[in-house]
Amino acid sequence: MSAASRQPEPTRVRPVSQISEARRQIVEHARQSWIRKLIDLSRRNNLLYFRPLKTGTLELTSAPNERLRDLLMGQSVAVAKLAPDLEDEALTKILRDISRRALENSEEKGLSTLFVTFGMATWPALDGGRPAESPVLLLPVAISKKEGSNSYYIASTGNFQLNLVLLNVLEDQFKLKLHPENLLAKFAGDEDKGTILDIKGLCENIQRGMADARGFEIGLRVILGNFAFQKMAMVKDLQERANELPMHDVIAAIAGDSKAKSAMSAEQSDPDPKEFDLIPPDDEFLVLDGRLQPAAGDRRGHGRPKPRDPWPPWNGQEPDHREPDCESCSQGAERFVCRREEGGTWSGEAPFRRCWHRAPGD
């Protein structure tokens, strides 16, 4: 029996037509639970405990309304017009640092973290520490720089989003469940009519729902910066794959679907131990070649050959050396390597030496 003759693993992805509504509900309930558990509620999360940074955030609350409106209408706006009170040198340093962090998060984590936030919700912390400051609306943006100029421009790259972390806290801590799609649709603008999202009306709607919460307020602050938390990439996947998750038996079984569990159990079988001896080593995983050379600079003897190994794992790049008491060395035989050992380390002045030789052409 060879690797080619082995049967492939049974598929565990089912077509949409075979997914029952009960299974979808079970997976959806589990998905929401996983998202809540992955959201970071500590003060490291600047989507929940915002903290202004010297060069990592830019306050745009005092920006002219006309320029903010241009930004919300999808136009590219010079950042200098949004922050006219800042000197060019200071503004350039802030925008450079913000752009670098956004690029780093995009390349290393696959996350888009650059936003202009509108509205800031605050309330007393349960532990008596620094009050929470959580952005309400996030507008994804991009910062660009024109060639031959030091002027930076900012433009929106997507639609408004409600802060997922804030919605989670409002539901768990204050028992206020908001539906972001409905809320955004209710206060959405009309591009054909030249109207924009009613940010003030949306914030006031949330404020009315939190009327019984002591100390809860929403201020109309505008901030440019990078907003993310540690496990945001996992939460993003769970959000974007909502329709695909129920199709996988493994995920449905983890979520608690009994039929998926039964299907997984039926696929399992005890393998015949004799089959493992019939699989060629090249087709197996985790099979290491004993002649693999160590990492560069490592001369501590890791991976040294056993006494019966015909050749050691080294590549023959040790300093050339001929042993006076070695017959092969004295006859000028082609030498593979000379191992020098002393106390488990490699040394040029070792009392114990051993040579391995090979005939020319081997």
C-alpha cells in the first residue's frame, strides 16, 4: 500500500443546500460568543479606553465643518486644512508616525487600522480607574502625499462602521442591544441629494437609550489614528465568514451541533498499525535527514552522527587539517570533515580528534 493508494480524507465542507436552519442558528450563537470572548476589554484596547498620543493620534475636533463635510462626501482633503493650528513640522511628524503604524498593521497583521473617529462615549469604569473613552463611529481612511510636496492628504476608503467593542460593552454591561446595520441605515445620508450621515442624530439616539446609565455621555470629538486590539484579526475573520462557518462539520461540531458531531465520529476509524510501515519515508511528515547541517555558526555538535552513520552531518567547511597519526590524511585522501570535540563543544585544541574520509568520486 503506497501513499498514492491511500484514500483521501472525507470532505467536511457541506453545500449550502444541506445546511439546516437549526445548524445555522447554533453556529451563529457560538460565533457571537467567540467574538465577545476575543474582544479585549482591558485598558490596552484604544477602542474602549482611548488615550491621546503625542505623535500617534491627531485631534480634529476643531476642524472646519466645511472640510469635514468634504471628507465625508468622499473628497481628498489636505490635512493642513483640518488642523490649521498645527505647525507644518509638527503635523508632518504626526502624520508620518500614524502612516507608518497603519502600514505596519496592514503588512504584518493584515488589518486596516487607520480611521477618523466621530463621537466619543464615556462612562465611569467599574473598577474605579480611568473612565472609559470609546469612539462611536469609525470612518476608514488613507493618508497620501503628493510627489514633490510635503502636503499630506486624507480621503475615506470605505463606509462608516459602528465601534464593535462599544456595542459589545453596551449589550453586556448596560443591557442595550443595538443593531449597527439598522442604526446606520436610519441616519444615512443620500449621496445624490448631497447629504451625509447624521452623526449628531445617531449619537443622540444612543444617548437616549443610555438615559438610565449614570455618567454615560457622548461628546462630538473627531480623532485621526490607528484603532485596533490584540485579537482583532480573529474577530475580523469571524465577522466576515459568518455565512461560511456553518458549512464546515468541524466548526459546527465545536459550536455544539449534534448532527455534525455524529458525522465527525462516524468518519473516525482505528488505522491498521501495519499500514504505517508501508508508507515511503519521503511521503511522511516530520522525517528529518540525519545529514542536515547545523545552522551557521553552530558548532556545539547538534545533530552529530551516530557511530554507525557513514558520514557526519557537516558540509566539509571546517578548517583544513591533517592528522599526523591518520593514515588516510597522510596519504592525501579526500576528507569529508574532521570533527574536533572537547567537553561537548567544538575546539581547535581538542585532545580527541576523529577523521571521516571518502574516496574521490564518492
